[in-house]
Amino acid sequence: MNLKQLLAIFSARKIVFLATLGVVFGLTLALSLLLPKSYVADVSVVLDSKGTDPITGMIMPSQLAQGYMATQMDIIGSHSVALKVVDKLRLADVPSLRDKFREDTGGNGSPRDWIAEKLLQDLDIKPSRESSVIDILYEGRDPQYAADLANAFAQAYVQVGLELAADPARRQAKWFGEQTEGLRANVEAAQSRLAAFQRDHNFVTGEERSDVENASLAEISAQLVTAQANTADAMSKVKQMNDIANRGRLQELPDILGNPLLQNLKADLVRAEGKFAQISQRYDRNHPEYIGAAAELATLRGKLNSELNVARGSINQTAQLAQQREHELQQALDQQKARILALKQESDGFAVLSRGVENAQRAYDAALQRAAQVRLESRLDQSGVSILSPAIPPMRPAKPRVLLNSILSILVGCVLGASFALLAELRDRRLRTRADLMIELDVPVLAELSLFARSKALAAPQGLLIEQH
């Protein structure tokens, strides 16, 4: 079917087409005029997406999330925000709404929840694509009522946002308060253990005492080395003395050779021996001079032997004293080492307890600082949401849109009119164009009269044959 055939059909069925168009247009216009008017109030809120935490000054991580805008839209359309609106406007106390609630639910449930759900049905939320602005639209039959509800939803959204930010902080503040008490008790216990340790071990300072003890150890070690050298020297002299004494040549001992008294006695003994030799040649044993010289010689020899024994005993005593001194210094060194080890153990214990006190104090300070921070956050009355432009009562209704509905009704009426015209043509098919003859009768068309010639031929008494095989 070509365009010419369609135009011929629409021309023939124009009454159906125009009737359908008129009915659709009339019904649409009547409904648009009869339907109650609906007003839409719009309030704009802006989200501070680059806001900082007023306590720490850091960028709030929730505002960096990709779904932050969608989350805020869900909060606006939540049941909690609607309940805030119901309580703020005291809608649950409106008699008409309570009667409607009993009529719809039979009195089952809460009027607040029912009204809140009804309010959400007329709420619309539209985010901006390239900014942080969200439009809250509320539709109502009264312009003032719609504006009041839109503003109430915006204010309830801000309040719920504050509660969502403050409630976790309040719970954290309570928890931190309990934890700080326990941490403070840990600090006090650690300090008590440290004080008891200092009292029991008479421990005052660690580094100065350690320095003194180490210096004393070094001094004792030096003295011990000197004493060991002296002992070795003394034992060497004793061994040398014993060897010389076994050979009967004790007088050749270096210590004896260097003794002035022994040297004098030896010189006196040599003189006495020379004198005795002279006297023994001149006198008999019973002569007084012989006896005197012999007595003097014996006396000198006795003194010399006595002094030699004294010198020998002095060497032995010196060796014994050197050994005793070395033993005492070795004992003192061992005791000093044990004292230093004990001091190191005490220092280690003191360091462990001191670190325990420092760690407990550090944990307590950190918890106390965080507790103070969350207490401030729990008292925070600032939100990252601000009302950009409050809603005002709209001057014109948003629905119904008479002009738009009329235009749409004309388009729909044309479509329906054309559809009904085609249906009518299908039910009662007529030959309206040359193409219909060729298609339906399968005969060639030899000639075609114009509209004026066709009307004259129809008016003739016998008619004319205008088409033949």
C-alpha cells in the first residue's frame, strides 16, 4: 500500500479519523481541567564534598567515596528522615490523617510509620550531575503544604546527618572512657612495681652506679696484675735463694749482697778472722787474747748467720705476703664481677619495669587524647550539608499540564484515528484508486476520467463505459 492509497483511505474515512481525534482531545482536555491541581516545591541542599574534620583538620574519608552522593540520597529518602518530618510537623496528631490511617489499616500498626510511608510516596530526589547539589522535591495539592514538607525533609535530613555523625562518636566516647580507667590502673600498677623494685634493691640510678663499679673493677684488675707480677718475682727470689742455700753459698744471694748490714758484718767477720789468725799464731788457746778473738769471731759469725736467716725469712715472708695479696685481690675481683653482674641484673629489671611504665603511660595518654577527641566529636553540631535555597510555595501547579496534555492528545488522537480508519477500511474494502483495480481485479486500466468528467458520466441516463477489457 502506497501513500496515494493511504491518502485516499483517510479521505474516504475522514469522519472516523476526525471523530476519534475529537474524542481523544476532548477527553484529555476535560480530564486535565477536572483533575485536581498538584504543586511541586523544591528545596536545594549542597554537600560539602571537600569538607574537613573540625577536630583533626583532615579530609573526611566518607566524602571521598564514589557512592557518597547516592548514600546521601538514600538517607533523604529513608524512613528515619520521614519520621523526623512527621514529628516536626506533628502530623500524627492531625485528626484527618488518623482517621485515614484507621480506614486503611484498621488501626494496626503505628500512625507515625504509616504517615511517614505516605509522605515518601510524594517525595522525589534529584541529584546534580556535575555538582554536589541535591534537589528535594515534594508534590502536594496545596502549595504551602508542599513547601512546608520539602523544607521539613531538608531540615530532617540535616538533623539525621548530625545524628549519624555524632552517635558513633558518643558510643566511642563511652567506650574510651571505660578503657582509660583500665589503662590508668595499669599505669598505677606498673609504677607501684617499679617503686617496690627500687625499694627492695635499694636501686636509685643505673648509669652512674655502673660507671663507679666498672671503674672499681678496672682498678682492682690493675692491682691484681701488679700483685701477680710481685708474687712471681717473690717466688723467683725464693727459688733462687733455696738453690743458693742448697749449694751453701747463701751469701751470694743478690738481696744479701745488696744488704749494707750484711756487708758490714761480712767485712767485720773478715777482719775478725784475720785478727784471730794472727792471735792463734802468737798465743795458745787458753790465752785471754785468743779466747777474746775467738769469742769475737764466733759472735760475728752468729750475727752474720742470724742476719742471713733474717734476710732469708724476709724473702719468704715477702713471697707469702705477695701470694696473700694476690689471693685477696683475686677474691676482690671475683666479688666485684659478681657485684657488677648483680647490678646489671638489677639494671635490666629496672629497665624492664621502666619500659612497662612508659608503655602503659603512652597507651594511657593515647587513649586519653582519643577520648577527648571523640568527646568533642560527640558534641559536634556542624554538618557537611547546607540548605542552599529553601522551598517557597510554587505559583503554578506542576500537574496537570493542560498544554502538554493537549499536544500529546492530538498526537495520540491522530494515531488512533488513523488506526481506526484503517481498521474500518479493512472491514469494508473499496476500490479507490487505479492500483486497487489492478491489484484486486487483476485487469489492466485503459483510461481514467477526471473527477469532473466522472461526475458528468454518473449523471447521464445510460452511463458510459469508461474502462473495458
